[in-house]
Amino acid sequence: MARINLLNWREEKRKQIEQQFYTMLAGAALLGAGVILAVQMQLGAMIDYQNTRNSYLKSEIKKVEKAIAEIKQLEKKKADLLARMKVIQQLQGNRSDSVHMLDEIVKVVPEGVHLTRFTQKGKKLLFNGLAQSNARVSAYMRNIDRAEWLMNPNLKVIQTKKKKGGSVAQDGYSTFTLVAKQANPESKKKAKNKKKG
């Protein structure tokens, strides 16, 4: 007698295909999860490496900023020292100028003129004195103009005062106030060249 298979072969085939599909789906899910995990691990490692580099760069930047601050402080100290050296050099250079100037003041005072007071503020000189006549003050100003260490005489005040008895102050002497400038031969030559040019 012949056997008849009453099972539905199509349904069995469909179950097999369905089972293969679910198996492949599970495999694909596992493979996808593995890929995602591997990518995440790789990205995590890259982020950690970059963070390490960033922290190294930050520490190096702090070192450089500290060095820059030290350099700025050193530059400020250098500028201060250079300014001090310049002042010292000027003082050293001008030390003999005052001696020359005082010697010149004594030489330019003409006969009949007596200085009562002399003050100096920087390069500005102020002379107070007595003169026998206005001509003597004019001679004094010409002498100052010709002097090497003095220049630019300018008469501020000249007065003849009478005493109570009616006589002229100091037996006919006039009081005067005169302003001049301290110079050195080089600056005087430059000033004369400017006037000529």
C-alpha cells in the first residue's frame, strides 16, 4: 500500500525559512551590537587620547604663559635699569657742566655789576643783582650771550629806587633781575645753526 504524506510541506518549508530568518536576524543584531560596541570603544579610546593630548597642551600652555609673564617682568626690570642708567649717564655727563657754568658766570660779570642772588632750576638760571648803570647790565647780557656755557639772556626787571633821604639806592645802583639758560658748547652751536638755517 502506498503511503501518503498528509503533512503540509509548504508549511514546514515556511517554518524553516522563518527559523532561518530569525536566526539571521539575531546574528545580524549581534553583529550590529558588536560593531557598535567596537566603534564606541574605538571612539572612547580616541576621546581619551585627545583628552590626554589636550591636558598636556594645557599644562604646556600654562608653562609658556608663566615664562611669558617672567619675560615681561624681566623686560620691565630691564627698562627700569636702562632708565636709571640713562639718568646716571646724564648726571655723570652734566657733572662737569655745572663747574664750567659757574666758572663762566664769574668770568662774564663786568665791572660795576654785583650779583646778590643766583638760583638754578634745571637749565633755567635766575640772576638778581646791582648795577652802576643800565649800560653795565647790557654789557652783562652781551657777555652771557658770548659765553660758551650760558645762553639766551633775558632782562626781566631793572629798577632804580630812592631811599627815604632822596638818594638813589646803594649810591646810584639799579637792581635787576635777569634770566638765562645753562648751555654747553655743543647745544650752543646747534642753536646758532638753527638760527642761521
